[in-house]
Amino acid sequence: MLLAKCPHCGTKTEFEGNEFRPFCSERCKLLDFGAWADEEYALPAETVELTEEDMAVLEHSAERGER
């Protein structure tokens, strides 16, 4: 029997045959989903500042239908 730790509450639960895996229960699954929906979790991202030259290149590419 393979046990896995629930990513929400930490309870060890059987992984195989668990319809809510990797969570231990529907409750933990829904609580985690709600946290994502409420933007409690975020992935780090870099802010990029575009120069006038960068914008000109992008506009030129868009006019030519390039990606």
C-alpha cells in the first residue's frame, strides 16, 4: 500500500484507488481549489520593460503576420 501526504492538510492517505488524490478527501481538494480561485497562490513572474525599439520590432512583426 502506497501512502501519500495530502498537500493541503498533511494527512497520510492511500494513493492508489483514492478518487481525490493527491488529496485525502473531497474537502481538502475543494479547499485547495478555492485557494487557487481566490488567488491565494501565485507563481513568480518577472516584469519585463519594453523599450521603444522593442515595441517597434513587435509592431513590425505583427504587421507582417510573424510570431
